[in-house]
Amino acid sequence: MRTLLLTAALAVIATGCASSGGFHKLYPGMSSQQVVEAMGSGPSRAQEFPDKSTAWYYGEDRCVLMREDKLVSKSTTEERSSVDTPIVSVRSTSKALCAPEGYAAEARSEQEIDTPFGTFKGNIDPAGAVKKVKNAVSGDEEQEQATTPAP
């Protein structure tokens, strides 16, 4: 029994290490070849910028910014907030983003809501969600639909 628990614990640890690759080993100044060796593979996608730098994305949660064959910076997806209740849990994350200075890059965020009815993912506008709930509770949504002429 003890051996079985130890084996299961080691398998979980090994899986965690394998899924993150060598991202924690990356540091500014590494060559592109060193980055590929540390990560165990090339990027899953890349984005080029006019200043000749390139963002390499490893999945949706990790990226590195390369310029002149050198690693400049790296970024990971970060959880901004989390609310867990017995009925609903809400997580808001800021997705990994790599862009050179001076280039406007729109930060991507994602919310995930777990309910007994299912899980909802996406970019949820809190103000819009509150308005919909208020309209549904007050009945304004039904009135609004009733006053809209049919085509």
C-alpha cells in the first residue's frame, strides 16, 4: 500500500514537471536553440513584430519574446482572482502575452464560471452580465422584446 501511494505521488510530480517543460529554466539572453532545448520542442505558434522580434507561444499559457536570436522576456498566464463557494466558483485569468515595448498589444483575459449546470468559459463582461441579470429579474428584458417590431 505504501509503495502504491509513493508511486502515485511520483507520477503526479513527474506529470507536473513534464507539462511545464523547462519554462522555469529560461532566462534573458538565452539563444533560440537553448530555449528549444530547455522547452523540449519549438513553439506551438509564433507572432512576428515589425521591430524584428518574435513572440513564441507554448500553448496558451506560456510565451517568450525573442529578438536577434536572444530571449528578451517571458510571460505566463496568471490567475487574477478566484472565488470558490459551495454552489459556484469563478476564476479570472490574464493570458500570457509577449510583445515588444512600444507595440500596443491587447491583453487577453478569460473568465471561467463553474455551476451545477455546467462550466462557462470566455471573456465575460461583468457589467453586461449584471445588466442581463437585473433585466431578467425585473422583467425589462421581456418588455424590451415585446416592444421591438417584428421584421
